[in-house]
Amino acid sequence: MIYINAMNVTQKVYTRVTEGTTMRYVEFNAYILFSDGTKEFLTHSKHKEKLIVKLSELVEFAQLDITDNTLIDDN
């Protein structure tokens, strides 16, 4: 099974001045869960729909299901 989780990300960007800008966004992470309980990170994206497109070949080849654990609509 492949599942998608959402994670809040904060990144501080500094320019030539001493004060920086803080950027906040949600990143979507995909993991694969094996039958023995082992999980492995696959890939990530800032856009859930793009992540699903990235995973579509693997899902089709391995005949897996994607479980979306996020409550966030990526629109």
C-alpha cells in the first residue's frame, strides 16, 4: 500500500540584510508500506495532485492502492 501524509514546512530565507522572511507551506510525502510492516519514503511534492501523477506508474505496475491520510484539498 502507498500512503500520502501532509507535513507543515517552515523555511527561513535570509537576504543581505539581517532579517529574513519565513515561508510556510504544506509538503505531501508518499511512503510505501510492505506486508511485513516496513515503510519506506518514496517521494514528495508541494502539490498533492502532482505527487499522485508521479506515483501512478508504480501504482499501476505493482497494482497498489493509494491511501490519502491528508485532510487538505490541494486547490
